[in-house]
Amino acid sequence: MLIDDVTIKVFAGNGGRGAVDFNKNMMSLGPAGGSGGGGGNVYIEGVSDLSALNQFRYKKDVKAQDGERGRDQFRDGADGPDLILKVPVGTVIKIVSLDKARDLASAREVLKIGEKILIAKGGQGGKGNFLFRSPRNTSPQRFQKGLPGEYFTARLELKLIADVGLIGLPNAGKSSLLNELTRSQSKVANYPFTTLEPNLGVYFDLVLADIPGLIEGASAGRGLGIKFLRHVERTQILFHLISAESENTVKDYKIIKKELAKYSKELAKKSEYVFLSKSDMLQPKELKKKISAIKKIAKNATPISIYDWDSLEKVKKILQKIQSKKLAG
């Protein structure tokens, strides 16, 4: 099961308290209490593993270590080690509730593998009594407590970053096409079945994402639509698949376009290629009729079948063209 939306509580480490101590060496007088160590910071780091958010399925609280207390004989406490949370590239970090006065309200995004973002800063360690010495106070009993680390509730939301997103109603042939073009092993079935989580495949340097089947009303939260529409946002180009077995291919096309537009106007304007899939299931005359109907609203509509080598070559040529643009840009 792919976890792509999770809410966690994040706690940076607290600073250690300073120490009150006096020099124990003979003939040496004065304060000798060390300062406390700083609390550990919390970082987010991007990784290629799409399942990285699964670590938060049951573990909802994450906390960096506190700084150590100051010690005697001028010895400062050690800083708490930083906590690094590994998240998939494409994760958006949103602050749900801010319990510490720091401007973190804006969402942060992890867009590259290895990219690290500081999300919670550890508290500063408190001063020991050595730092409070003065000509008037040669034996201070004063010390500082460590400052608390930042803490808040955060929502981690994965939005896939892919070059091409495969969209369409359930059973439109998206998973089958992905399997044929790449080494992906997405589950396929010959009934109105929809993939329950996105699948990725790689075609040379292009990342292809099979976005689970959308349904009418998806933009309003029907089914799992909102969850899946989020993954379409970051794709550069859409491959819109419509099953040739559908009784009304034009209606199927309009349903998906309507849901995309309701969710995001920018999403509906993305470049798309339209494919009438499973074309091998129709007689030539019936196929010609359906492709003519769909071309009235989608001029680049092309019939394809995973069992037709020539039609797959057409898809591959489109992908090669996209790849060339990607390398050039």
C-alpha cells in the first residue's frame, strides 16, 4: 500500500540547561559550569523511493534528540544530533498547526534527490554559570535553561513528478500500455477495475505514471479522485486513453476533461495526446466511426492496441519526440 498523504507531529530537540559548578582545581577559584548543547534540528531529505512515507503509517510523532546538559569544569554539553526524515521526491510539506512562533506557513517542496530542507530548528542550549561571571559577581549561581525546539503538526503530501501521465476512466488500458512500453508490472484485468495506487515506469529517460482511473465526480471527492488528481498536477504531458469498447467515447473524453478542469484550470490546459485504446476489439468500420467522432473534439486522437506493433510504434515516436524536447530544454 502506497502512503502518499500523512499528517505527523514534528518536534525539534530542546536545548540542554547550563550547569552551576565551581573550579575544583587547587588554587583556581571561580565558576566553571559549562553551557548546554543545542537541540537537534529536523530536516526533510528527498529520495527516489516512492514508498518512503510508509514509515509514518503508524509512527505519527517524530522528535530530534535534546542537547545535553552543561557539565562541570568548563565542559559544554553535546549538541543533539539532527533528525533527517526521508521522503519521496515530489513531497509537499504543509504546516497544519504552528505551535512555535516562526513563519513556516508557506508550503515547502522537495523536488530533487538529496535535497535537504530544514523544517524545525532545535532550541539553543542554556548558558552555564561560567558565562555569568563578572568583576562584581565572581561566584555566580546563575544559569540558563535551554530553549525549547520548534514543534508543529505537518502534512506530507506526495505529488508524483513524471514526464507523462496516463489518464482515463477505469479499464481504459492505461496499465496495459505502461507495461508494454516499460518494464512495469502493473496489475491488469478485463473488467471495470481501477488501479488503487499510481504505478511508474521508465521509457529511456522519461518517467511514465499510470494515474489510477478517474470517475465522474472525482474532483468533488467521489471515489479516490482527489487523491489521484493530485498526482496529475506535476506531469508535463498527458496521455488520455479512451476505451474503444465504450458505447460513447466522446462522453468518456468529456468526463475526464470536465473533472480536470474542476480540479484545476491549469491541469485542464496541459498538453495531451488522445488514444482510442483496445482498437483491436472493433471491426474496421466501427473503429473508423468512433475515431471520427472523437477527432471532432480531439484532433490528435489515434487508435492503438497493445497487440498492434504499428500503433505502438506511433506511441513510441511521440515519446521520442517528448524525450528530445526534454533533452534540448
